[in-house]
Amino acid sequence: MNKNQIIKTVWDLTQPITDSLGLTLWDVLFLKEGATWSLRIIIDRESGVDMDACEAVSRALDPKLDEVDPIDQSYVLEVWSA
């Protein structure tokens, strides 16, 4: 998959998770920083996002990414607040 396809696939996997947790999916980025690829999920919520929300998204998304396996190379999954 190319970078745009990866981002679309990950967005489609993440959106139902964030919706179910009362969060807004703000952005999905797949970028290379130095030698490391990062898959960065950016979330938000009117009342703010805490570490528990970031962890909940990460834990729910991780098995879905393993199942669909849209990314060939190794990467770091990061969930950030907007």
C-alpha cells in the first residue's frame, strides 16, 4: 500500500473506535522520523483528552492493525491529543 492508502485504511479502522469512546479523530499521520516510521493517531474531545483516552484508543486499535496488517515495515504506534 502507498502512504495515502495506509492513512485511509487506518482512518477507517480508527474512526469507529474514537466514535465509541466519545472522541474526535483529528488526524492520521504516517511519517518517517530519522530511521523510525511512526503511525500517529491524533484525537480530541471537548472536555479534553487524558492519557487514559490515548491508551484506550491504542489498545483497541492495535489488534485491528495486526489483523488487517496495512503497513509492511515496522513502525511505532502513537496516540496523541490535538
